[in-house]
Amino acid sequence: MLRSLPTGEERRDLTLSDAGVSVLPDAPSGEKRFTGHPAVFSTRAAIGNPLTYGFYEEIAPGAFTKTLGESDARFLIDHSSYHVVSRASAGTLDLTQDVRGLYANSALDQRLSYVNDLTANLENGNIRGMSFGFQVMKDDWVMEQAQRADGEPAEVEVRTIREVKLIEVSAVTFPAYEETDAGLRHSLIPALRHRGDVDAIARAAKHRPDLAHLLGYDPELAPTHIFLDGRAMAKKPAAADDESKEPASADEAGTVIPYQHTATSDKAWDAASNVENLGDTPSADSLRACFAWMHDDHDNDADDDPTNKSNYKFPHHFVSSDGSVGAASTVACSAGIAALNGGRSGANIADSARSGVHEHLAHHLRDAGAEPPELKSHSEPAETTHDADPEVEPAEIPETEPAASTRYAPTSVEMAAALMRRLSAVHQLPAA
């Protein structure tokens, strides 16, 4: 049975009219407040094309009951953590369930310039929709009979979301159209990964071959080698009829840890000290929150200790002295992608895991407003640092903010080389 990790973030959008958005003065104070439904119950929506590669979906009444008592959701603009309009724990965002769905009632603090911009854009129609980011905790999938446009019968799948973990709600300029890559990346793709059904993933890739790379699907290796649930990888076993082959490297058996939406930071990054702050006996949850990849040898459970730091690679989150995992480091994410682009020996993980780790790190960079470097194929030459000073030590990395022009990447060849050596030590990567 293929393993899966907790689901990655999904997003769903509604137009302003469907969300019932309004900006009205509060009766007691006269101050403007934002109200609307970012999610509605028992309304069937098409995710992708349900007749071919997609499915229908609806949210069951009460799906937000548990999360509203536990989560600290934010109201953002275009899913940007830099533009926080209100927050549940601050008492400025009130989230409840009513007969229609999830109801949001938010303060609009006019002292924040972007809130004034949001108010004006809502009133003049520049903001076109609402969205909410979430993780699915419980869902059901069933097959139903439908009819094609030509009258021919067809079977479609219907997903009912029973329980979610709410992350944020957003006012969005461009509600994602589900047929586009942007729309599918936050809807169909994570839903199929969370489900973990290889046949469903294969059907989607068959009808939309361009989705194969997003789904982590390779028809030559399926069904035993595929990304599931946040790009987790199931290992392909060695061929039984060829005992002469050397076993695959243990580093090739691994799992890409799902991306989670967090704050980001451009501060100076020291991988060793942040990993050290996790302590001698970190929890599996803390390690998964800090790293992007973990060792996962399905044939040797002794090597799968989820609390062993040495089983993890690509640390990229700041860790405080008390062991709390915080913001993602843009410098670490950029350096991690640089390691991936150094070729197979640069990352020492399976080919198929490279794209998953890249997308995890790239997602954080996008959250920070940066365009991440593309993942290079192994046929492309890796960037070299032949002129880098081999004596540059990690301690020489400047403890200052990067310049604006190089905000999300090392600012010099020397810094890049130092970061790579530090990452090699922490990730157990081979020396260049």
C-alpha cells in the first residue's frame, strides 16, 4: 500500500457575487467591515473536467466546525502573507458557519494603506473574487452516473469534503480558472495526491498529458513510483530477475515533505545552527516542518526513524532556541534549488524526487514574491564555481540583509560556495 503524508494546501475560489461580498459600515462604530462567504456548502463544483481528468466536489455542512475552534486563520489579499487584513486570534476576523457556508466578518483598519486600497478596489470592481486555503482532513469519493452532451452515459467521480483545516481566506484579483495550470495546481493536483489513488492519477495524466509533471506521474514507472499527497514518493522495487545489480542507493528511497504555507524571511541563514536548535530528540512534526525531504526505505523500517535528524535533507525553516519552527528562509530555498540544479550528485536523491523538492522550495519563494529558479534537467550543464575561494568558511557569510537586487539568492560566488558547503554538511551531500 502506498504511503501518504498529511495533505498539502488546496485552494478554492468564488466570484464576489457567489461569495456575497459586501463592504458596509458597522452600526455601532460606523467603521467599514468586510463580509462574505469564502466557501459555500452543498454546492457542486467541477474541478478540472469531470468527464475526463477531473471530478465534481462539494463541501459538506459542518466541515469547518473543528477548525474554527482550533485554527488561527488570517484574511489576506491575494494569498500574500505580506498583506494581512485581519486575524482570528487578534479579534479582527470573525469566522463562523451558517446555513450557506463559511462566513467571514473582518475589520478594515484604515491605518493600513493596503486595506484602503482593498476597500477601494472592492467598491470599484477591481477585486473579482474570494478564495480560501485549506487542508483536507476527511473526504469521501464516490462514482455517479452522468450524461455527456451527446446523450451518451458516463461515470463521474464526486468528492465530498467532510472536514478541513482552514489556513486563510483571501480577496483575490484573479480567481483561478480551474482549467488553467494555476487553478489545477491548487485544486486537482493536491486533491489527487491526497487521495493516493494511482489509477485516478493515471487517468488524469492520460487525458491531460501536460499534467503528468505536476502529478509526479511517469507511465513507465507507475504504479510503484509516483508522487502522492504533497509529492510523496513511493519507491520502485528492484527487478526480481536481476540479482546481479547493486541495490539502489538508500538516498534514492525518500519522501518529499508537503509544502505548508508559512511566513518567509530574507534574514541571514545558518543551516547548522537552525538544525541544532531542533534539539537532540526532536519530534517528527518539527523535523517535517523544517525540512523538504526525508529518507524512507520501505524495505528497511529500521532506517525510517522519523525522529532521526540524519534521515532528513534540505532544511529551510528558521528554528528558535526553544525548538519552534518558524518562517521559511528565502536564502535556504534558493540554495536548495541550486543544489538540485547541481545534478544528481548535487542532491543525492532520486530523480523523481527532485521536482517535488524543487516545487516545495519554489512555493516558499513565490510566497515571498520572488520568481524561483527553474529546475534543470540532468542533461543541462550545472553552474560551476571554479573561481570560488575554497577557503571561504560559512562563518564569513555576511550577517546582513541581502541587497535588493539579489534578495532571494546568494549575493556572490563566495557566498554561494559557502552556502553549498554548509548545506552539504547538513544534508549529507557529497563534496564537490
